[in-house]
Amino acid sequence: MIGLMSGTSGDGLDLAFCHFEFQQEWNFEIVLAETIPFPEKLGQNLADSHLLSALELALLDVEFGKWMGDQVKRFCKENQIKPMAVASHGHTVFHQPHKGLSLQIGNGWALHEASGEVVICDFRMKDVQLGGQGAPLVPIGDALLFPKIDFCLNLGGISNISMQSGDKRIAFDVTPFNLLLNAEASKLGKPYDDGGAWAKDGILNLELLEALNSLPFYQHSRAKSLGRENMEQDFFPLIDHFGLSPQDNLRTLVEHYAFQIAKVILQNSTKEKPILLITGGGAYNHFFQERLDHYLSGNWELFQASKELIEFKEALVFAFLGVLRLRGEANCLSSVTGASIDNCGGVVYQ
């Protein structure tokens, strides 16, 4: 399978060619993977997609699908591979599950025709129609591909966590992450804060920290998700209100993230020293890990993941969601999303 992931960070398309095998339990291998940067104009259009007219958005949907299909075709030709199918997350434009909506663009027919492959996409909408958040989708992959890991923490544009609770898998978005950190780093002329160095040099602002910890999102428990809308309505205005330097904002945000994520781990851990798998770009933020270690009092163990797993886990899991869709098995858990039932989402284009 090929998994395609265009995350909320908006830096490019993750493409992972993966092999899956089931013998009593699932095994996987990331055979080949690469991140393909968006062409500048396409990347800007995706970043501004929520501001486009209906016609402009419809055209971008097709353009993005065709571009992804072209990348898949090139990748398969260069590496002489033929996947059973391509499973694509798409680019999220609107995520408003309380209104019955989660929109990912990257047109399935355009992707199918450009790539010449079977395509599966639109994984979220069925769950939303069943009363769920349509997110996060990765936890079923965590449960079936990483059964020995206590907490799977992904640090992308938004941080999310998944874990076993009794006989159920639970997962939810915990905090923003790189969406806010990268916005601050861009003020300092870089796309991201390398290793958390700027955050480490910043000064912690206790007033902003308290205000962040008091936001309404943190009063909800379990099935909950964050989107770009939350950044614009809640987080960005609050950060702007305090008028701090980018370094001080970075320092305070990292403290906020570490506090909130550690709180979730401490509330849900059944072991003295739980094992954490940390993936996504935030896995390279060493200062964040220092602060997380502080709040966990050192009582945790970091799973030593390969570079491929850290960077391509979400693309891997979307490939796996495609496997489950082709097998007609549940690929979305109601215990995670709050939907009325477990369900098998994704539209197949062939």
C-alpha cells in the first residue's frame, strides 16, 4: 500500500510505501518513504484554502488530487513498484464535526486518473455522520500495529495521544503543537525552532501559561479534536494579547504543552514507568522532551523509533486504514471519536 499524508503543518506531502502482513497479529514494514515539498503556489493555496471562494476551492480540490497522483506515478515508476492501492488523507480545509462537517480536499478521481492506481480517501466523513469527531483516525493503527506501547504521542501541527483504557482504545487531541510553534519561529526567520533551542532561551511567562491552561478546550475530556478554527478563535488571539517576544512565546508554549500532555499520561497510566512512542516533527524538539520529563518526574521510557517511523508514522497508518477499508473491517473507533458505532470509512476510486 501507499499512504499519503498532508498534515496541518502544511510543509509537504508524506508518501510511504508499506508492506502489511497478518499472522495472528499485524506486522508492517515501511519499505520506502519520502516527503515531497509542495510547489510554492500550491502550498500557499492550501494554506489559504479556507479563505477561497467555492469555485476556487473546487478547482484546488482537483488540482491537488492531480498533483498527488502525479507524485505517486513518478514514485512508483522510479522505484518500480505497484501498490494494491493508495490511501490518502487529503488536506483538511474545514473541521467542524459539531456541524456534521469535516472537509479534506485532494479529489479522489483526479488522484486515481493521474496515478493509475486504486485510491481510497475521505476517511473522516462517515464517522462525523455517525455523530463522531472524525478524528483522530490513527489510534486503530496504534492499537493493531503497536500493541506493546502504552502511549502513542504524535507531535505534528497538533499533538494527539492514544492509549488503551480497559478493553477500549481511547485517543484525542491534547494541545496544538507545531501550528503555534512554527508561527513563532517564522517571526524569527526560520520555518521551525530547531531542537527547541529558541524556546530554551526564552523566558517563561506565567500569566500566559495560566491563560492557556484555562482555555475551554482543556475543560473537555476524551473524545475531542482541534482544528485550524481553534487556533484562529482561541490560541492566536490569546498569544497576541500578551505581546511577548517570539522566544518567550515559544518558551511558554512548550511549557504549556509539556504540562498538558504529562497530565494526560499521569491520569491514564497503569504502569510505574510507561513506554511512550513519540512521532511527528515535534519528536525532534529536545527541549519539549526535557520539560515533559520534568512533569513526569523521569518515570517513563522513550521507545527508540527509527527515523522513518518518527517522520512517516501517519502516512503508514493511513496506508493501514486503506488495508482495513479493502478488507471491510472497522478502521475508525467509536471509543475514540464518540461516534455511535465503530465504522469503516473511506471512499474507493477504481
